[in-house]
Amino acid sequence: GAVVSQHPSWVICKSGTSVKIECRSLDFQATTMFWYRQFPKQSLMLMATSNEGSKATYEQGVEKDKFLINHASLTLSTLTVTSAHPEDSSFYICSAMTGRGTNEKLFFGSGTQLSVL
Amino acid sequence: DAKTTQPPSMDCAEGRAANLPCNHSTISGNEYVYWYRQIHSQGPQYIIHGLKNNETNEMASLIITEDRKSSTLILPHATLRDTAVYYCIVGNGNKLVFGAGTILRVKS
């Protein structure tokens, strides 16, 4: 299947700093990528839809100034957690759409575990 | 997006078939049924999807009822490595919204 690469796998940072997470589609172009967040023992929660060349669309309750999304190319979307605080500690996962019509499906990255001290 | 209902957990003996049910009574005509699974601390893995016909691939089979209000994911010969959270999602491929899923425990 298609490969979505996410980096880094885990990151520890100090409170108040910013952290950037990269999501790349390795063998296909993705005009749309999605960012999810997952807290321990909970399901994935969709944060935003990242659109190549345009602004991201955020889900209700997600602060766009807190979670900056940039989708500058067809193979790369980045999520920057700005001024991170301990409550931002979570598992962040990206996904990208591939295929057309009946073969359309999402593939997910391996996730990034963020720990804010 | 239509919502889905899955049992919170299921057990299955190693080597036996695992049958995971999903109810999606409000599914609309152009929405697909997708199944993903997530092993601890990893991203979700695509398993299979379908619109109205039954589907089979190297991982699993998907049985969708004629009225499309429910479906069953079948892992024909479960192994210990199939222990995971299984998510049934309906949508058009874009913007998939995850429910709570089913924790499948495969036991030896």
C-alpha cells in the first residue's frame, strides 16, 4: 500500500517552545492530508484538513493559531504546535488520501508522541 | 458523517476466525464502509473497504448486509499479532471520523 512517513516518532520539549511535525507521502501526491490527535486509551480525533496551496480547515474547538498547518507541496504537510504546554502532550497522527473513485482510501503515518515538560 | 456502533471488546482464540460486527444504520448511499486497525502506539492500518458488495483481500473479508445498515469484518485465521483496536468507519474516503472501535484480543 501507499506509504505515509511521519517525523519525528517522538519528541520531548520544554513548555513554551514550538514543535514541528512533518508528514510526507512517499510514493504518491496528496492534495489533501489530515491531522489527528489521540489521547491515551481514546480514539483518534480529527484536528484539521490540510489542503495543498491553501489554508487548512480546522475542526470545531481546535485553535488554528495554536496548531499551525502548512501544506506547501503535494507530498509534504507540517503541523507546528506553538508555545506547547503539558496539556498538548498527545499522540499526533497524519494521513493522506490516495486512489480514485472506489479505490480511494486514507493511509496513515506512524504517529508522533509529543511530551511537553 | 454517519456514525457507527461497535462492541467495545471481543476475544478470539488463535487460529479461529474473528468476526467483528459494525452497525451503521444511518449510512447514506454514497458512503463506503472502511475498516482500520491500530496497534498500540502506531498509526491506523488500512484493512479493507466496500460500498455494497462483499470484499476480500489478503488481510480480511468484509460482508455488508443488503440494506447496508451493518457489516462484519472477518479475519479468517486470527493470530496473536491481530490483537488491536479495530475501527469501522463510514464515509467517502475524505475526512474519516473515528469512533471508539472494538478491542480484539486474540488468545492462545
